[in-house]
Amino acid sequence: MSIFSRFLPKRKPVEIKNNIPKEKANIKKTFGIYCHSHHNTKGDKLCPKCTALLATVLTKMSRCPYGITKPICDRCDRAAECLGAKQSQEFMSIMNGTQKRMFLSHPMMALKHKLASMGVDYAKYQQAKKIDDKVKAKAESAKKRAKERKEKK
């Protein structure tokens, strides 16, 4: 601890943000756009099929095992486990099929969502890179040990 440490700004603890309300709003708007374009509904109402799927998705989001630190459902590893195979496939097709329309109708929300998904992709890439590095290091150390054993004999 130095003399100047009391003059330096204090480090703030990392804030954990609750992303679930924003994610729910994104999904509701996406479902609205999808249902209006594919099932010809009007106003704020959705068709019964989309309403049922939306209700399922929102309840499963509330029960997410990741809690408030959950990743975006589009990029989550557990999406098939949470929703089931068929519902997960329908959900992903709705979310992927409505991306372009979302950029036209809600550009800021769609941009923020896209940036968040890129962050999740980058984190997964970094995680995979660490695992690959560990595997390579183990393989190299095994080769070194094998060489040492041969030299001793």
C-alpha cells in the first residue's frame, strides 16, 4: 500500500444485471412480428399456437438454472433441455426468421440483442480455446515424458 493509494479511485465491484425482463420483452415483440406476418393476426393478439409457445418460453425463462445471469436463449446450450426438442426448434425458427423484420421495426432493441449474442459467441470461443490449449499442453507433456523414458532406457 503506497502513500498515493488513498487518492486513487476505488475499484467498484462488478454489477450483475438482471437481463431476464429485457429478454422477455425482446421475445414478446419478436413473437408479435412473426405471428402478424405468418398467421395474419391483428393488433396485440397472437394466434393460439404462438400464444401457447410464448407462454411456455416465458415460464421456462423464469425457471432458468442460470438465474439472472442467463445468456440469451438463442445462444444457450440448454435451450433444448429447457423447452424440449420440438418447442426449442419452433422457438429458434421464430427467432431466426424474424431477425430482419426486427431490425426494421425495433432497430435499437435488435442491435442490442445482436451485440449481446456476439458477446456470448465470443465467450464460448474463448472457453473452447482454453480447453483446446489444455488438451494440447497435456499431449505435449505426455510426449516429453515418453521421450524421457526412452532416453533413460
